[in-house]
Amino acid sequence: MSEARLRLLSFSSRPIQMLHLTWFAFFLTFVMWFSHAPMKPFIMAAFDMTNAQWKALLILNVALTIPARIVVGMLVDKFGPRIVYSLLLIISAFLCWGFAFAQTYEQLALFRFLCGFIGAGFVIGIRMVGEWFPAKTVGLAEGVYGGWGNFGSAAAAWTLPAVAAYVYGGEDGWRYAISTIGMVAFIYGFIFYRNVRNTPIGSTYFKPKKSGGLEVSNKKDFWLYIAMNVPMYIALAVLTWKLSPAGVSLLTESTAVILWSVLAGLFLFQMHSIYQVNKEHLNSAVPDTDQYKFKQVAVLDWAYFVTFGSELAVVSMLPAFFMETFDLTPVMAGLLGGAFAVMNLVARPGGGYLSDKFGRKKTLSILVAGLSVGYFILSQIDGSWMIPVAVACVMMCSFFVQAGEGAVFAMVPLVKRRMTGQIAGMVGAYGNVGGVTFLTVYSFVDTSTFFMVIACAAIVCLGLVQFLEEPKGHMHEILPDGTVQMIEVN
């Protein structure tokens, strides 16, 4: 690894300070977002929950993140990551406290749904890091941001059960443990605002020409963009069905019908907004310097669907899987379950580094193929396995999963600079679509079949990745005064 890349691990420059301040913000959001998973036995006992009700909470946890990442991506492109990340941390603290002190299952479910908003924090840092690092090191920098931030799910699994049991103790120990991380996030929101900048001094913060949707370059891309929005609404419709009387009966049939109608209305409204953003140039040529291929975004969407979508699902169920398969205590199961996410510390930066060095398409293809093999191996684990061997297989699989995530977001900032937040929002939202999809599958099948489904999805994704085009040359952006600036992308 070169000296320039090694400097990413130190605090010796202003960009590095921005990177470390930003990944820690993301880390806190992930601790809050996944604070419920390792607390399963405490929460189920407190509310006398059924297993179906618990699985409903897992799906609710990733549902709101789908639209939230789209909206937050638009906000960060318009207002900048400094103010948006600070506000998200502060608001998230209140959602965390609401979940911690819920008194009924309905309240618990509502706040777990609202906590999905916390997961939108990821897309903010993607734009932030992309502003501070050049193309030749942006993959590694984004990998450090994403990997060290994603480690928050492992930190939650490792620490929160012990804090609940041994620091606070009693029936409400889990409540105080979760509320404590909310307090830390609340305070850090102010620290973040005071210490970061959107861009280096002298750099231009490019903003979209219009808000309400991505700008595309031609009619073909416009219709592909419309089509790529459909799976996000299908995922939300499936979630509504899962919560209706056909599922866990958290919603009444009439309420489910109302929500489906609202989703249909929101879809039509979003399509109208996308048309308004793009109508001026759908019938006229977009200048060559301002064009990009939307298929790049679409392929990255599906790659993140498989990589991060599977991670979302697996980290939500893995502690319980270890506890039930090997008859472990909640604390020990949480420690072993965290093995999947702990690889984020090296795997996601590693995926970004490999993408910088060997190419975006080649790296992503190899990593997606590897995670398919990894999930096939996990599908074979049962109680007859030695625990160390099972943990080693989990960590091997997680390396390919998280390195794949790093490779995806090594390319996201190189598609179109001024819309990086929105592109990251859509790609990130597809990760949550994957999470909802795989968790829905998990609610119907056994664990072995669940892992096998993910492996098959990865094989399909590998075929789609072959349509990805390697970024070359320069990316052009329009300055506020109308002049064109070239940004190197290779």
C-alpha cells in the first residue's frame, strides 16, 4: 500500500481529520440503528413477543431507510453534509430514546420503523468524503468511511448486551443501554457541526440544477430511471402486506389498503417530480460535457442490493442464529454474531483500495462471485459444526460482502459529482430494498434456505455487473458562473 494511502490512517492532514470525524458520525448511526438486534431476548421478554412479531420489527427497521436515503441524498446535495449530518444525529437521538422507553408493542414497532431514518446517515458521508479526496484514493477513503462506520453494528452486538446486563442490570437495563448511545449521538451532532467543512478551502461545492430527482441525459435513461424506482415501492408494499392481517396483524386491513393507496400516490408524485426535473432536455440534446450513463447507477443499485442488503438481513438475525443453533447465552451469541460486521474494519477499505488499484468493474465482479460462494457455505452450517469453524466461515463470507460494498461506493462519487448525494441515496436505498427482500424471505424459510437465496441472487448480480463501464478520463461539472471544470476520474 502506497505512502499516500497509508496516510489515510493518520490525523496528519485536514482531509484525514474530516474523514475520521465523518466515519465516527456514521458509526454512531449504525450503533443506534442496530441497537435492537443483540437485545432480542431482553426485548422479547419485556413485551412477551412472538417470533413473528420480532421478525416484523426486523423488517420495520430497514423500511423507512428506503425513502429516507433518497430524500436525504437530495438534501445533502442542496445544503451540504455539515448541516444535514448534524441534524440527523440530533434527531436520531430522540428516535432512539422513543424506542428505548416504549411501553407497548405498538409503540415499539412505531419507533423501530422511525429508526429506519437513522440509516440514511450513510449517504451524507459519501458526498462528504468524495469532496475531500481525489479519484485515485477516493475508493480507499470511502471504504474507510463505510467500513469503520458499519462496524457500529458489531460494536452494538458486542457491547450493548453486556452494558444492559452488567452495568445497568434489572429488567430495564436494555432501555438504559440503548438510551445511552442516543445521548452520545445527540452530543456528537454539535461536535460534528463545529469541526467540519463541506469542502476544502477554495473548492466549489457543486449543486444540482433542480431538486426533486436525478437529472438524466436522454429518454432511454429517463425510462430506465423510472423503472429503477419501481422495486423500492414494491419493497414498501410488501412490508405493508407483512404487517397486515395476512402477516403479523400489526395493521388492520383497512389501514393496509390506505397505506398501499398512499404508496401509489407517492409513486405518481415522484414520477411527476422526475419529469419536471428532466422535461427541458428530454427532447433536446444534453451537451456532451454534461452527460453520464444512468446504467452505471442501475448496476451499482443492484450490486448494493446484494452486498449491503444481505449484510442488513444477516446482522439482524445472526446473533439469534448462533444462540439457537449452538445453544449460547445472549452475550456470547452477540459477540459471535458481531463477527460478520467486524470485517468491515478491513474488508470495506480493502474493497475500495482494490477498486482504486485494479479497476472498478473487475474488482466488483470478483467480490460478488466470492460472496455467492460464501453464502453457499453458510447455508451448510448446523449444530454439528465446531463453533470456531462456523465463525471463520462467517468472517470469510463477510469479507467478500463488505469488500463488495467498498467497491460499489468506490465508483459512486465518479459518476456525476454534483449529484453524488442523490446517486448515493438511490444506491443506498437499494441496499435497504435488499434488506427488506431478504428479511421477508427469512420470515418464510429456514436459515439454510435463506442463505442459499442470497447466494443465487449474487449470481444474477454478477451477470449485471458485466454491463458496468470503467470510468475513464475526466468528469465535467458546470460552475455557478457557467464555465466548465474538469475533474479527473481515473
